Amino acid sequence: MTVNEPKTEERRRNLRVPFETELTVTNLGNGASIRADRTRDISMKGLFCVCKNPLPKGTPVVAHIVLTGTSSELKLRIEGHVVRREKQGMAIFFDTMDIDAFIHLKNILYFNSGDPERIDREISEN
């Protein structure tokens, strides 16, 4: 960065962690599903998914996040909307999720952030 370039302010308040897993995104406007390549990162408020055909900003969606273990597979269903579209994919803001998805998401962040106290603070502030 040169002296004359303005600094870009980080507007995100929630801690994001690198987290790659399979997901499907359903456009609630027309019911069409797209298979995203993977998630890139995730927070308590949203995720970025890598995909070839990102949906337009503002599109209401359901993200079906696949968690796989050694002997089972679990799908989290989280409703949200597209807040940013890039060449590599799209950012989805989470609007609603059930308690099971919330607990699994919180555990993902606990184990991948290295800062569970910050996750607790974020949850209590929202």
C-alpha cells in the first residue's frame, strides 16, 4: 500500500474462520438449487461459498451445509440472503436458523477459532 491509498476499513464485527465443507444453496425466489464447490470461511452471521455462478445480491437463499464425520453426515439448514457477489463466489448473511444449526455452528467456530471467549461475546451481543 502506498501513502496515498486510503485504508479499507474492516466492517465485519464477527470472527470468521477458514472452514471448507460441501454445501448446496437454494434460491428461495425460484426454488433452483446450485451446488457450490465449498465454503471458504464461516462466522456466526454468515459464510462465503466458492461457486461458478453466484446469485445476485439480495437473493433470499437456504444454505444446506454438509458436515461429515467418520461414520455419519449431518446437514445444517440456514436461511439467509446474498450480501456480496464476486467472481469466485458469494457471501451469504444468515437470517434464521434452528437451535440445532446454531449449536453446530457455534461448535465449529469454537474449535476452529482458537478464541471461544470471543465467540461467546459475539453471541451475547447479538
